Amino acid sequence: MNNAFFLYKLDLKNIFIGVFFTLFLVSCNTSESREEVYKIGFAQAMTTDNWRRDMNKSMQVEASMHPELSLKIKDANNDVQRQIKQIEGFINDGVDVLIVSPIQSVPITPAIEKAMNTGIPVIVIDRKIQNSNYTAYLGADNFDIGNQAAKYIITSKSSEIVHIVEITGDPGSSPAQERTHGFNNGINSKSNFTVTQQINGNWEKKSVITKLTNLLDTIAPPDFIFAHNDRMALGAWEVAKKKKINSQIKIIGVDGLFGPNGGIQLVKEGILSATILYPTGGAEAMKLSKRILDGESVSKNNILKSVVIDSVNVDIMQNQFDKINQQQNDIALQQGVINQQIDTYNSQNNLIKIMLCLLCILLILVIGTIYLVYRLKKSKHHLERNNQQIISQRNQIENFAKKLEKYNEEKINFFTSLSHEFKTPLTLITSSIESIATKTGTGLQGYEYERKLILNNSKRLLRLINELLDFRKLDANSFSPKPVKTNLKQFLEVIYEDFNNEALRKPINFEFTTNVKKPIVYIDRLMMDKVFFNILSNAFKFTPQNGNIRITITETDETYEVSVKDSGIGIPKEEYEKIFNPFTQAKNNTKNSSGLGLYITRKFVELHKGQISVNSHKGTEFKITLLKGKKHLEEFELSEFSEITDCDHQVLEFTSDFEIIDSPIPVDEQAEHILIIEDNTDLSQLLIRKLGQDYFVHLSDGTQALQKAFQIIPDIIICDINLPERSGFELCKNLKTDLRTSHIPILILTALSDQASRIKALQAGADIYLTKPFIFDVLEKSISSLLYNREKLRYYYTHKLGEVKDEKFDSSEQHFLKDLNTYIEANLNNPSFSVEDLAKQLHISRVQLYRKVKALLGISVSEYINTQRLEKAKYLLQTSTLNISEIAYQLGYSSPGYFSTTFKNKYGVSPRIFKK
Ligand code: FRU
């Protein structure tokens, strides 16, 4: 799964890289296919009149036919400074060709020079500059225009004196200067023609009105007015009209524009007599630019043709212009269509590119998906194979579990039948023992205790086997109660009587009370007997001497409740439920138990649809609730009331129904002391009886065991492991690490036969480890061998004391002896040094010191001190020059005489003779 996810992630990553790469390639292609575009800048003088608009338009139309040309028009609005700045702007933009229509010649010249110096080709159009530092000039011949106007006037009048008024354009601009020049040249060729007045206009109508009105106020109406363009000519006509002399004056203009208020229109309407065609040259300028850019050589002066338009040719001209105009419009229209198609083409082209990209993505995704599907199939296949393996393994496990279950079943059946087999011989043993005991003269009189022991333990075994069989039956659900109508009070009275003897013997205050007169219940008597027997056995087991056990029956509408309350050790609250589980017992229960009793009890009560609960407060209370009537037991085979007999009860088994004896006094007064730490009364009593003849036997049931050992300082300790207060391991460790008891051999006698427990006991310092059941002879031999070893050690200690002193001691006993010798040596010359002093220095009591020294060395402490003194005396007598009195005082003897007597008693010779 993770792998698949990882692959999926990896593939997506690859897909995106692929897509990005494709897009990149496409975009590269796009930029590569784009053609180089030339920038053409046009510095227009102004766009206030139609002539200029026409110029711009024809430029744009021409440019639109050359996609490689990009035209930008800047309008100076008749502001010279502005035009200079705009030219500089074009230079900075790095235009490929610069076209300039100068407002005035002089101020614009340096700006054009600058462009030329930067290497930009410059086309000057319409108006000229001061010099000829430009690439090409384009425009009509203004001298010729002036001249044509003059000729037109001359040809229309021949005889009289003809008066002419000339209205010039801006005198700072070259067309105005050249047109005047050409006009004068023409007029002056005829003597009767004279330019009476000249008015300087600025190319616009407004500049004419006042000046001409004023002039006409002072002179007679002239024959001709020549205005340098049609706009000013129209102004002149309006003035003349106002003065109502318009029919007397012939007006000639320049430009010959087509369209409303254009020169052609004015000629047609008779406002102007003629107009000289002055072409804008817009289209030609673009063509010229293209040629320059294509590297062709162009002529410096490109002069456009002009012609006079008057009433004779105006229609033809109009028609021609109309056509041209239409053609231009058609071209513009077609251009628009072409542009639209180009746009469509471009958008379709882009669409195709996007589609191609998407196709690529799709392709990559399809490939990725196919790959993923392949990987998924592969991992699915792998998973299926794993699954198959798991299924077959599970089947194997199931088969194995079935086999195991069958095997377990067979094993349990085997043990069950074996347990059944045990019952017969055990029954035979108990009945035989009972019958032997009743017979006199069988030689068994001295074995009353052993007989009871055999009997009780056989019964116990029988009970345990019965519990085991009941458990097995419950486990197999093969129990079916046979309820009999029973008076619960009578039934419990019989059980009460059975336990009463035990209550009297212990003694325990045992009561059975009830206010219920006739509590009738349907119960399987054998089962319920086991229930109450179990509860009461437990109560007796855990209730101490002089404690209380009370049975009561109470009644509710539907039930009878039997309570068994004792003042025993109680059950920890958290274990209330646990104690009903099989093989478990409460933590504070150290008594031997199968752990099945309460489980069976609860199951039996539940089979009766009853309830059992436990509560513990200053003792334990079990409550058994049984339902009245028989409805709840209908499924079982019910029978009506019958007499309660002994057959309904099992036999009580209390081991201690004989007198508990103390250890008898052994025959030998010097006999060793044995401390038995064992909580099983049967076993401890048996050991007392068996060992009591040869040893002083002391007993502890596990409580206060350490204190007892410290108090007695026995010669040997026999200790169980499972004990109430602390375990045998713990006891062993405590005894072996305490100076007072460390020398005592410990024999562990336990039912734990496993290796781990054996090792644990030996590590705790145990000397011998015997497991139950044991052969008494082996126990006896083990005790005597331990005592013999102790004797050997004692011999070693008493005879090799000198060596012991200097050895590297490792046992605690050797440490003890070393300390003992050091203290005695230091006090040899102290007559008042006593056993109490010595015990104090060793931090143990006088009695404990006495017992320990006696156990280790076989002599009393004072004897040992004396021996040490005499040994030192012997040494001093042999090696020093001191006399006997000096030695006697030095060694703390009260008088030399007493020293001599003691010495002689020990070594058989007097010190004097010994020295000699
Ligand atoms: C247009 C115009 C024309 C004239 C030309 C001279 O702006 O005034 O009427 O012929 O300029 O440059």
C-alpha cells in the first residue's frame, strides 16, 4: 500500500515535470517563430486639421499592410518644444526609422541632427528643416505650387491690371516661404499682375479673418486672393461674403483635400476658383521607410506631384479621390478582415498549442495510469499471494489448535479417569484404616496419631479429587441438579452439627440462628451440602481461636438468604470477584488450597438460579440467596420432600481433632535443639513426634519465626518455603546474615520441587534442600550429617585457632571468631574483663554469645577466654624473661597461686616446671 502510494507520488511528480517541459518547449517555439518587428516613430506637428489626419491615416493604412512595421505617432500639437522632446523620446526608444513633420524649420533642426548622429535614419516630410542633414525628404514641391497658383491667375485674366492679395502660412515654415517664392516668381513674369497686399496667417482660418477684414476695409476688393491652404482660403471667402464682395474675388487655395470642407468640395461649390493639390505623402513615407529598412538606397529628395484642381477637372478629381478613398476604405476593411483572421488564426493557433499541451499531459497521465495500474496489479498479486500464505498458515494453526484441543481433551479425560481410579483405593485405605483401628490386639495402639493422619489425609485427597471431578463436570456442562423439596433449616442444622465438634475443639463461638420457621426450598442436596461445607470449611480455616462464626437464614418475598459470617482474616475488597475464579485464591490466604472450592460453590448456586456474594468487614460474610418455589427449576427432574439423611452429606475432614502436643523431653539432656518452621500442623506434629525423642524440638508456624530463632539459637533449623509471614527464602537469608544465627545449619523442607526454587534457597544460604513427600530416614540422616559437619568445623576452629587468626577470612563465622579473638587478646591483662563486656563489644546478648561460642567451639565463653590466657602464658613462659608472678599479673590473674593452679589443671604441669 505504502509502496503503491510512493510510486503514485513519484509518477505524479514525473508527470508534472513532463508537462512543464512540454510547455517550455511550446513557448520556446512560439518565440522562435515570431518575426523581427521594426519600430517606426513619427513626430507629427499637429493633428488639428483634416490634411494632417489624412496623412496619419494613410500612414497607418500602409503600415497595416506590413506586419513587420510597427508605427508609433506622437502629436506635438503645434508646440515646438514638445516636438523636440518627442523626437528625443523616439531616439531613446531606439526607433529603426524616424519620420518628422517639423512645425518650424530652425528649432527642430538640432533634434533631427541628434537622431542622425545616433544612427537613426530620418525622413523629413512636408515641411523642411534648416539644413539637409537627414536621410530623405518627402513632399510636394512648394515653389512649384506657388508657381502653379500664379500661372492659374495669369491664364484666367490677361488685359487689365490685376490685384492680388496673398495669405501666407506660418512664415517660419518652409512651405509658406517656398510657396510665396514660387508665387511671386510666377506673378512677376507679367507686368499687369501685382500682389497688392500680403497677409501672414498661421495656416488656420482664424488667423485670416480680422487681418483680411481690416485690409478690405481700406482697399478695393482685389481680383484674386491666393491663400497658402484651403482652410485659410475658406476664411477669406467668408470675409468677402460678409462684405458681399465674394462674387468679385476669385480665391485660390492649396491642399485639394477630398471630403467635406476639403478643397475639392469648395471648388465644386464655387467657393474657391481653384485649389492646388498638395499630397500628404503618408503612404509614401511608410514605403520609403520600408525601403530604408530593407537596405535599399533611396533618393534624398522625393518630390510628390501636385496639380491644379478647378471647375474643369474637379469632377474627375473628385471621382478619382472617391475611388481612391473607397479603395483605401476597402483596403482598411480587408485589412480589418485580415486582422480578424490573423486574430482568429492566432487564437486557433494558441488553442492548438494548448490542446497539444493537454494532449501531452493526457498522454503522460495515461502512461502514468497504465504504469500505476500495472504496479497496483503487481502489488495486488503480491498481496493475494501473502493472503494465500496467511490463510494457509491460519488453516495450519487451526488444524494444530484442533489437534491440541483434542489432545488436551484426551489428556484431561485421561486424568479424569485416573482421578476416578484414585477414588477406589483411597476409599479402601480409609475404610481399612478405620476398621483396623477398631480392632484390639493389632499392634497399632501406639500408632493412633499416624492412623488419624492417614485417615484424614486420605479423606482430604478424596475431597480434592471430588473437587477436581466436579470442576471437570462443570467445565463440560454435564451437571444436572436433581432438586428435592427440602427444609433448609433442618438441612443446615445437620451441617451445623458436623462442624460444631471442630468449633468446640478450637474453640470457636459457632452459632446457627433463624426466625424463619419452615424455609422450604428445592435443592440438589449433595450439591448444596458441598456449597455450605465449602463456605464453612473456609470460615473455620481462617477464623482464629475464640473467634465467631454465625449462620443465619432470613426471608424475603421471593427468597431465602443464608449468611455465613466469620471474624477471620477477611478478604481484600479488590479480590471479591477473583476468589470465585478457578485456581485462584486471595492474596492473604496462605493455606493449602486447590483454588476450586469457591468456583464450584458459585457454579452450584447458579445451577439453582441462586446467587452468592461476598463481603468483608472485620471478617468475611458469604450470602447465598435461593429462590422460593420450584418454577425456576422446571427444566430439571424435581422430586418432592424426603427425609434428610447422612447420604446427603460428605464426611468432615479436620486433621487436628487430636491433641496437639509439645515436644517431649529427649532422653539425652545434651541433645541438640531443632527449630521447625512449618505451618502444616499435621506435618509439624508428625515431626515433633518423630524427632522429639532425640532432639529438643521447637515449633513455629511461620509467624514470629525469626524472633523464635534469635531467642532459642537452635543447633539446626528445618524450614518450609510457603509460610504466612515471610517466605522460607527470606527467613533463610535473614538468619544467615545475622551474626546471632549465621552459624546455624538450615534444612529446607518444601513441596516446591522445581530447579529455580532449589537454586534460590541455596543462594539464600540453605545447607540442605529436601522436597515433599520425603522419606523420614533421609531427613534424619540429613539432620545428623549437618550436625556432624558442624562438629568437624568446631574441631577445626578449636584446634587451628592460630591459623584462623592470620587467614583471609571469608565466612561470617571466621569473621566472628577473628573479632572475638581480637577483643579477648586486647583484654588478657584485664582481671575484670567479663563475658558481658565481650558480648557488648560484639553487639549481641550474653546468652546469644554463649550459644554461638558453644555451637562453634564446643566450650563456654569463659572457658575460651581462660584457654586464650593460658596459651598466652605458655608463650610468655617459653619466650620471655618474665617470672611467674609477673606473667600471672600481666595476664590478669588475681594471684600467682591461682594462675599456677589453673595452668597445672590445663596442662598437667606447674608453670615453674614448664618454664624449666
Ligand atoms: C496642414 C497644412 C496644410 C498645408 C501644410 C503646410 O497642417 O497647414 O494645409 O498645406 O500644412 O505644411
